[in-house]
Amino acid sequence: MMRVLLSILMATAVLSGPAHAETPFERLKARFFGSETEGIARSNGRIEAQSIDVAAKVAGRVIEVPVSEGQIVSPGDLVARLDDRDAQAQLLAAKAALMRAHAGLSVAEASVAQTESSRTVAETNRDRVVKLHADRHVSDAVRDDAVNAAVAAAAALKMAKAQVSEAEALIAAAEADLARAEIALEDLTITAPVRGRVVYRLREPGEVVAAGAPIATILDLSDVYMNIYLPAADVGPLVLNDEARLILDPAPQYVIPAHVTFIAPEAQFTPKSVETASEREDLVFRVKLRVPTELLARFEDQIKTGVRGIGFVRTEPGRAWPADLAVTLPD
């Protein structure tokens, strides 16, 4: 009798197999991949955010890097500062050149006033001599000298006015050089272009960086999304800007709203990080599901990239979402 009982227990163990702990993804599949979600396509993906490399526009020595990894920065916040002594000297030189150009303009304008007076005197003298010559009181040579002096005075005035135009052009060039020097000085102060989280601090004070060298990498917290990959049959009915849903593996109790913001125009093989080897044999289309900006601002401190989950889209536009996919967010 004991031998029969042992045989039954062994057979039961072989048939049932080893105990298997249900993973979060398997729980999600069991919950959402049933017939009640017909008209809704889904695929797994991971949370991503647009990353921005904040770089130096010009080469220089790093003086200050006040940000740290994990810190949230706003547009205009200081990320790094480069040595600006050369730029300050160039700025002073540009200001001096502008002052010199303005002085040149003043000299040219004074020359115009002087030559205008000389021309007036020459023309008055010419008119008097011409009248005297008509009355035969002066010789032809005297008349000719008076006429030529008036012509020379007019030419001198024209030259003086040209010098004024040249001085004005020099002022414009000096102002452009000054603006360029101010921009070069501003470029040494590197600020955050968007509100985001610093994920990498790549440089330290004292390092010399080349032009274009990144100082820090920032995740744009206003541009968070999940890429999913769907077959042509599911992509065809999709509508841009239609609603979508996200469920993340670490928190399957929450349903996050999103929108379809991009549908790839060409098919591709599913990336290795998304599906199994056998499923990658089929061509799929990339679909981008973007989380609303206002929601991101609300849960800014909880945003984490790389978190895996499942994205859901409606293959029947306008279809009501099932109760299990109703938006559910933490308090």
C-alpha cells in the first residue's frame, strides 16, 4: 500500500512540474490580453525621454560645474562656466574700437563743417571775381584762379562727406565686433536649455574641453514616451493623436494616459530588446506613445527612464476603453 502511495505522489510531481513564480509581466498578460480587449492592440516597450547633451560652443578651461547627477534644472540654470579672461579682454578691445570709431566720426563731421565754410568763401570770391572780370577790372588769370578754387573747395567738401560715411561704416563694424565679443563671452556661461534631470556630469573644474565637447547630459522631463512595435494589421487603423494607455511592470496597478504622436512610415524587424527571437522574424512598425506634458509636470520627481511595461492603442478609433484600462494614477 505504501509503495502504491509513493508511486502516485511521484507521478503527480512529474505531471505538475516545478513551482513557477508568476512574473509581473505574466500577471499583466493574464489580466489584459484576454478577449475583453478586442479592438485594442498592445506591445511591450520601455519608458524613454529625450536626452540633450549640453556642450561647450568654444574650447576653454572649465572653471565651475555647479550641477550634480540627479539634480533637476530649469531653463537658464547654470550648468558650467569656462575661463573668460580672454573673452573679457576681447570685449574691452571691442569697446575701445567702438569709441575710436565714434571719435573718427566726430573728426569727419568737423571736417565737413570746415570744408563747407571754405567752399562758401571760395564760391563768394569766385562770384565777385567773375563780376569784376566782366567789368574788366581783373585779368583772366585771376578769374580762372577764383573759379578753380571754388571747384577745389566743392571737391574737398565731397571728400569730407565721404569720410563721414566711412566713419559711420567703421562704427557699424565696431558695433558688430562688440556684439560678437559679447556673444563669445556669453558662450562661456553654459546654461540648461530645458527643464530636466541631469543624468551625467561629464566634466570637472580644471579640465580643458574642445569646442562641442559635452559638459552634462540632461533628460527633458517634458518629453517622455514609450516606443512600441506593432504589425501592419494593427498599425493600419491607428489615428495620430488618439488616446493610448501605458502600464509599467513595477506598478501594474496604475494605468497611465498617453497619445499616439508618431507612426513609422516603414516597417522594420522588432528590436532585440523588445521581443523574442522568433517574434523578431516579423516586420513591425514603430509607434510612439507620448505622455502628456501636464502629467509629467505633476509627477516630475517619479519619472524614471528604462522602466519596462506595456503600451495599448485602439485599433478601433473612438472605441471605449475597458474598465481595466481606465486611467488610474497615484494620489
